[in-house]
Amino acid sequence: MGLREALLKDGRGLLENLYTGSKVSVAEDASRPGEKRHPERKLELHTIFGKVEIIRSYYYCPATHTGRFPLDEALGLVQSFSPALVRLAARAAAREGYEAASEDLAELAHIQIEGRQIHRLVNDVAPQVSVALKEGPIEDPEPIPVVYVEVDGTGVPMVGDELKGRPGKQADGTSKTREVKLGCVFTQTREDPETGLPLRDPNSTSYVGSFENSQQFGGRIRHEALRRGVGRAGKVVLVGDGAAWIWELARQNFPEAIEILDFYHVLERLHDLCLELYPPPSCWASRMEERWKEMLKKDQVDQVIAAAHRRLDELGDSKDRKLEKQIAYFENHRSRMRYQTYRKQGLFYGSGVVEAGCKAVIGQRLKESGMFWSEPGATSILQLRCVLKGHRWDECWNRINFCEPFTHQTAA
């Protein structure tokens, strides 16, 4: 630990000499028309080595009441923090709460930065991360056998001001959460040689998320799919649950996609339907559920619908009208329930990837006990989580800081 502190001290000295040296060339470090130069303005700069003091020129224009520090701009400072330090702080905050992030940075990297300051830095840099997340098409001319798009939504606890006038599921009709929509794109290029089941390509899943309405979010997930090469795909598959907004999103943004209704959600609906059609003390509910499940696996959804209608007619006057709505669920989605066909084509027919994403990307950071968010604060963390969990952290941060030319250089 003592050696580390000594090395950090030397690092601070090197940085101070580098940044204040007479040979440092800074773009735009000269007075523009109407500007007045103020030399030797000091700044306590926060870096990954600790605090260093730098001296730079300040230029002020009285006519426009604006000023600038060319060296600060050249270094890409966020407030008085170096890009490398902001990157580390943002990564720590993406993984856990701000105070916990502060503690980990102090323990692991000997960086002293308060949780509230990390919070401010995250909110400052998140818009740049959001832009970087949309950029960077994968330049690969090779065709892709299958590209999957999955979308879902989950509630995030919000502060009271964010919930005014919003209906919810509480007893008084109010809400404690707002829906965040999450989308993921991943690829499939092979199947398991032993089972023949589809295999998701390792580290191929990327994420986008927002509080936008379904139409706006549809454009966002379409942009991500285009970035991922959906135009080169042999097949495009969209998997979702029964929410109407998902299928309207698919119609508008992925009209040529194979639409698949998540099989797990179908089984949940089937379970409820069988319990209603064969209520206790009858033992037929579980039998019919198993029988109809196997029929659905064999593309016999029409036969299941017909059998359910026959049972509904048998109930006569005692039948409940809500049963008709439950059967209508299968009727409305029958074209998305050809599971034997999907399996023969070697396709996934579950939305487990995006459902796991709702937990891993959103739930593990935004839905912890005692957390209540504003929309801007939640959006900032959401963008960082999408970058982190989508394996794009280095790519996006290098783009923000224009680091690509230096990424592969080695020491002489």
C-alpha cells in the first residue's frame, strides 16, 4: 500500500509537469477577436492518481459574456475531473449505489470521491453515453443466419413528483412505479450438435432502454437492430409476451419478422384457463392442461381453441364471460403459436433473454430496497447499465474520449 501511494505521488508529479509544460500544444489556445486573455488560472484537477494542480489560460469575451479554458476542453474534463476518473466512477455507479461506489473506489483504487459527486458526474456524462450507444455500426459484411429482437417492460419505483396523475395498480388507483421499456438484440449462428436446440452467440446481446412511449421506443430498438446488422440477416425473429404494444411495435418496425409469442406466457394463460374451465373439485384441470400443452407444441393451437369452446358450451348458463376473453387470447395470437414449426426451423420461442435483462440490467440497480428515482436520474443509470451489460463499455467510452487511435499502441 505504501508503494502504491509512492507511485501515485510520482504520477501526480508527472501529470503536473506534463499539463503545465511549455511544450504542451493546445488547440485554440490563443485569443479570438474580442477576447481577453487571463494567464495562469489555477485548477485543482481530480485524476486517477489523485489531485493535481494545473495552470492554464482563460479567455473571456465581454461582448457575449462567455469564457473558455482551451486546456480543459483539450483534456475533455467533466467539471474538474479527468475522463479516466469519470469513466471509473461511472462504472462503479453503474454496478451499485453512489455511496457504495465511493467506498469501492477508495478501497480498490485509492480514489477519494464522494457519492453525491459521483451522482453529479453520472448525470453530466450520461447524455454522451446515450449518443455513443446509438453509434458504431458493426462493420461485418458476413450474413447472419438469425437476428432476434425481444422487448418487454418493467416498473421502476419513482419519486412522488414523477407519479402525479398516473394511474396504477394500488388500491386507490395510484401508482408507485413507471414502466421502463427494455429491448435486446442478439444473434444465433449455430445449434447444439447433440440436442439440435438453438444456441445464442456468446456476448452477442446488446440492450436499449428508456421511459419513452412504445412508438418512440420502437424507433430506438429498430435503430439498434440496424446497427447490429438486421439487414444482413437470413431471418429476423421478434419474441414477446401478449402485450398489445409489442405487436404494434413489431408491425411498424419489423414487418418482415417472424413473430413468436413467448411459450412460458402461453403456459401461464393455459394454466389459468384450465382452472376456470375445470374448477375444483374436478381433477380434470391438470390433465387438460398437460394435454393441451402437448398439442400446442405440435402446432395444434386451433384444436385447443376448439376444445376450449366446446367445454365452454358444456358449462351452459354457469359459464363466466371472462372465459371467452381468455380463449380470445389464444385466438388473437394463433399465428404466433406454431411452436413445432419454430423448433424445426431451429429457433428460440421464449423471451427469456429480455426477461433476464429486465432483472440484470434494470432490477439489480434501479429496483433495490428503498430506491426512488426521478426520470433523469434513472435514465442516466439505465444508459450506463445498457452499455455495461451489452459488452460495449470500452467501445462507447473510447468513442466519447476519442481514444480509438491510441487503443492499440504499445510502448517502445
